[in-house]
Amino acid sequence: ALIKRWKRVSDQSRELFPMLECLSYVATAYGAAFSQFAPPIFARCIRIIHENLEEQVRYNNNESYDEPDKDFLVTSLDLLSAIIQVLPSEESASLVTTSEPNFFQLLNLCMQDVNSDVRQSAYALLGDCAKFVAPQLGAYIHNMMPVLLKQLDLDEVMEEQVLSGFSVTNNACWSLGEIAIRHGESVTPYINDLLRRLIQILTNKSVPSSVVENAAIALGRLGLENSEAIAPHLQEFANLFLTAMDTVDYTDEKTSAFTGFTMAVGQNPQAMESVLPHFFTSIARYETDFAYLTTGKSGLAMYFKEVSARIIHRHALHSTFD
């Protein structure tokens, strides 16, 4: 009955909003079984987004046209997210690669929309793409990173984000973290700018704690493939990172962030001297997860020894001269 009604309602009808929202819940509940309904629904969402964006261009050029309702974009983007999350990866990959117009080009435009609700949903979809259709996203990351960087620039977005609760910046930080895990090398050209933006977020007292936590997770994950690039800056953000992570629950996200952070520590252990007790305390809280970190790619146990040996040696030299 829902699908029949969906087919009858026009793309311009506001009746679509509750139907799009309802289909998002249905997709989540059905899981992979939603595959039988997904292709035409996905294609229609793409069409709705494309038409809405074109209507915005017409309105911008001539205000005698009606301004498009952004709820069409928000609800369509949210439904696309739900579909990509629940379908088998090969089916989601097929949908995003065969869509007309191009799925990732439309997403990039939505990430730049003047409406913050649209951008919030667009960055959520970007993060889901990084998780579930990462290979297909790869070719478009270089077009998207400058847009994402702009959203992380508090000097540009502060006033708007204060009013909207920093929801867009929060999703942008989260999506960056997901991209850093799977496309770390593609992020490398933007590392210095990303560090500057993320440190700005971590030090701004107006930013909610949840956003600070996502920024810290993204910062740590940058170290997974770019530890050498972020290591020289450790002294600037080590304490900020550790403090922000103190309140984050022990999830896979936190584990991956600490893994990337400790890889950077291994490249520049001297920078940790002033925060070494905090660092050791943070790692000690991992309990069962700690074993994963010490035996994994980070080689954390070796880092401990190196950091401790260098600091002890430095203190020994100071004592000798004193």
C-alpha cells in the first residue's frame, strides 16, 4: 500500500515528506530485504534532488520563480542514507555508480547548499558513503575536500552554526573521520588545513562537547595513514585530543582514533613529555581493548618504551648538569 501511494504522489507534492521519512524507517527495518524496492526509490530520490537544485538555480537567477522547498532535499538525502546503509555493498555500489545525474556530483552540491538542514543531511550521507561505498566515493574525494574544509572553518560558519547547534559541523567532522579510515592517502594533500581547522574546533569554548569529541576522533583517525604528517604538530594538539577523548565511550571509533594518535606518537615521542601521565592513564583505561592496540598496527608497547626511555634520558642529563 505504501509503495502504491508513493507511485501516485507527484514529485512536487508536500505529501512526499512523510512518505520519504516513512520509507527511511521501513528500509532500516527491512534491511537487505529492502533490495526489491530500492532501485526505483533510489532513482526517484536522485530525480527529486536534481530537480530541486535546478529550481534553486532558476530562483537565484530570477526571483519571479518560486523558491524551492528544501524539505524535498533533506528527506530525499536521508532516505538515500538509509538505503545505502542497509543494502549489500555491491547493490549500494551499483546504485551510486549508475545513477543519473551523477550521485556524487549531486551530493557535492548539497554539501554547499545555503540551507543548514540540507548540509547536515548531506554530510551524514557523505559519511555513510565513506563507510558503505568507499571505493566508489574515492574518485570524488578531491572535489569534496575543499567543500568539507570550508564547513570546518569556524570563522566562516560560527554564527550560523551557533543558531543550528553545530549540527552540520558535527556531521562534517564525523564524515571526515570515516573518510580518513578508508581514504587516508586521498586526504594527505589537505592535512595541514585539516589540522588547523580541527584544532580550532577543539579550542573554541562555544563548540558543544559532542562536536569536540567528533573533531578529536577525526583528528586521531588522520594518523592512521598520515602519522608522519601530523606528528610534528603533536605538541599543539596532544593535550586537546586526550582531554576530548576522556569523555568518549569505548567504541570502535575511539579505538581507531587512539590507534592513529599513537602512530603519530611513535613518529614524535618527544612531543608527549608534558602530557605523558595523561596519555598513559588514557591508554590504561582501555582494559580489553588495550590488547588490540598493543598487538595491532600501532605497536603501542614499543612506543611506550621509546617515549619513556627518551624522557628518562633527558631528565638524567638535566640532573647530571644540575
